[in-house]
Amino acid sequence: MAVDYLVIVVYLAGMLAMGWWGMRRARSKSEFLVAGRRLGPAMYSGTMAAIVLGGASTIGGVGLGYQYGLSGAWMVFTIGLGLLALSVFFSARIARLKVYTVSEMLDLRYGGRAGVISGLVMWAYTLMLAVTSTIAYATIFDVLFDMNRTLAIVLGGSIVVAYSTLGGMWSITLTDMVQFVVKTIGVLLLLLPIAVVKAGGFSEMKAKLPTEYFDPLGIGGETIFTYVLIYTFGMLIGQDIWQRVFTARSDTTAKWGGTVAGTYCLAYALAGAVIGTAAKVLYPKLASPDDAFATIVKEELPVGVRGLVLAAALAAVMSTSSGALIACATVANNDIWSRLRGIVKAPGAGNADDHDEVKGNRAFILIMGLAVICTAIAIDNVVEALTVAYNLLVGGLLVPILGGLIWKRGTVHGALASVVVGGLAVVGLMATYGILANEPVYYGLLASLAAYLVVSFATPATDAAVLTAWRERLAGRAPEPESELASEPAATPR
């Protein structure tokens, strides 16, 4: 295992080095939070694919393939569909808004007063998303070093917190590009073909497994529908995803770069399911489906390759963890803390002292990172934590966000009612039916929609001046914040 250990150590050291390098570039709020809004197509596609394909998509996707066969691809497949829908239909308009958070978009669209409540819901979502990714370190480091769970979480979480705090989005972008390459080589180019060959090829896999393992709908129609509702729609509105859209150099980059990333997700989904199916042939009696990834890597891959593939799993976890962490800190600072202190600026605007803005956001990443590590140590069930996160996001924020983008009659009172009613309904229904039940997100979303429609029709329409300003921003005709114009560099990364 010495060679495998060396590969992992070099990889982790490289992540910290890129965090240090990124610190030199993050000198303004725009640079720190959204990489100066100047990523070209290649970097944008790679980093977007990296953030959406995390530990759940890699380890969990292989586990679903082990349990259900090829239909186990549906969870990650719906993530790819959501990213494609976001990129094709909404990303260009989102990029033109020149804001930092989803709540700032809601303030622009509805005329203010939606920020704190929507920010609290988004903060809870991003916090739990970061927690689930951090918990996954325990699985990987256990395979690598037979490490204690708590120590593994502290080690993995500390590395992510360190490079995220140092350079913000620039560090995360650079590390995500490396993680994207490592995942592509480790999972798609190495583990996938080796797993299929070790299992005897597709003909042998079909001979040894029940026919339902090769049924595209074998996982069940209700499960697929729930995945679409949670993950496809979740991709449309998550702060972690939108914050990456804000990094695009242009609306064209956001649209086509995201389309490439979404297509990559579809291929990654199928690869995970095939690897899991091969693992079922090789190890039919594993204690847990989630052990499939670690087992096939540990037992079937040669020295060196095993280290690279485990680095790929680590890369998947780190990319999602760092993206969720900076999103959580951005929301906590810009949408909650600043508003509670009464420092409310125009959405997307900078501060007269950009240096202090960077220091403030850096401090919030450190604080939120410590909170994530402590919460991850206290929580055992990754699936439950992830379900809570997406139920809150979809049940509380899907309707007012999409409603604001496509329906001009929606009002701020309707949006606030939708967030409150949908969020409370989801929490209450999870307490009644159980966290993993489908009913909370189904009925919570319906309650949110009903509240939005009823209250919007019952209250005065949004002021015409607000809607005019909103349309100007959507069309890209509004002037950019002065702080961002001042931070524009001479060269543009591609």
C-alpha cells in the first residue's frame, strides 16, 4: 500500500498548495466568492461537473448499481438532467444578474424583504450538504489507513476548510479542475473497464445476475419520480450550483459549459451503475451496498491504480464539500449576518472596503467549516442528512425561485408565504412520516405552490419599477457593480 499512500499524500498536498496559490488572486469580494466572474468554457465545465458529482454520486452511485443494477444510475442521471435543464433554460439569465446569492436574486425580483427567511432555508440546505460530504471522508480514509471515523472526518474536513478559507472560489476552482481530471481518469478510464473485465464481461454479468438488474426501470417508477423531484429540481435552485453559474465569463459560457457538464454527469451515472453491477457479480454478499466501491477498489485494482482511484473518490467528496462550504458561508454572511446587522446593499454590489469584505467572508468560511466538521462527527446517517437538505431546498424554495423567473404576477408576500409554508410543511411531514419518506417533499411542494398562488393573487402586484429593473438585469443591460469593474484583470483564464 506504500505506493497508494504516496499517491494520496501527494494529492492532498497539491490541494493545499493550490489553496495557497489561490489566496494570491482573491483580493476582492468578486474574486473571493465567484472567481471574478471570468471562467472560460473549459474551467467552467470542469468545475461544474466536479461540484455536482460528489461522494453520493460516486460511492452512493456504485452502491445503487450493486443493489439495483443498471437502474441504479437514476439518482446521478437525474442530477445530470437537472444540470442540463438549468444550463439550457435558466443559466444565461442567472449569470446576467451579477449577484452573489439566490436570496439576492429573490430581493431583485420581488423588491426586497425576502432575503433573511430564504437565506435561512438555503443556509440549512448548504450546511447539511457540506456535512454529508464531510461524513464520506470516514469511508475513504478507513479503506486507506484503517483510520478512526472521527479522525478521518477531522483530517479530510480540515484540508477542505484550509484551502477554501485561503483562496475562496479561486482555490476551489483550481482544486476542482484537478479533481475533475482525477475523477475522469480514476472512475471512467480505469475502474469502469477493470471492473467489467474482472466480472467476466457483460455476457457473464447477465448470466450470473437476475434479469431485473438490466431493466432500466428496475429501481421503480416512484423512486425515479422522487429522484427527479428532489435532485433534478434541486439542481435548478441550489446556492452551491448558482454560485458556480455566477463564475461564468459570459451567459454563453454558462449555457454551453453547463450543457457539457450535464452530459458528462449522464455518462458518470451509467459508469457508476455498471461498476456496482460488476461488484455484485464479484462480491454478491456484501454487508452494505455502500461497501461496493471500497471493496472492488481494494480487492481488484493493482498497486498505484488503487491509490489513484481512491484519490478519485476523495476528489469527488472534496469538490462537493468545498462547493457547499463556500455556499454556506456566503449565505450566512451576505444573506443572514449582514442583514441582521442592518448592512443591506443593493444585490450584487460591492463594499467600499473590498479587503474587509474578503476578510469577513474568509472568517465565515472558517466558522462554517468548523461547524460542518462538528456536525459531521455527531451525525451517522448520510442518506438522512442529504434527504433533509434537499427536502428543505425543494419544499421551501423551488416555487418562489422558479415562479420569480417565469411568472410576473408573483409577489413578495406570495414568495415569503411559499418559503414559510413549504418549509414548515416539510419539517412537520418529516416528523410525521419519517425523514426518508416521499410524502414530505410531495405535500410540502404542493403546500408551497398553493401558498404562492393564493397569496400572490390576494396581494398587490409587484411594483412596475421593480419589475422594470428586474428585466434590465435579466437582459444584461444593468451596469455592473463598481467593485467588480475595478477588479477586472487584463487576462482572462480559459
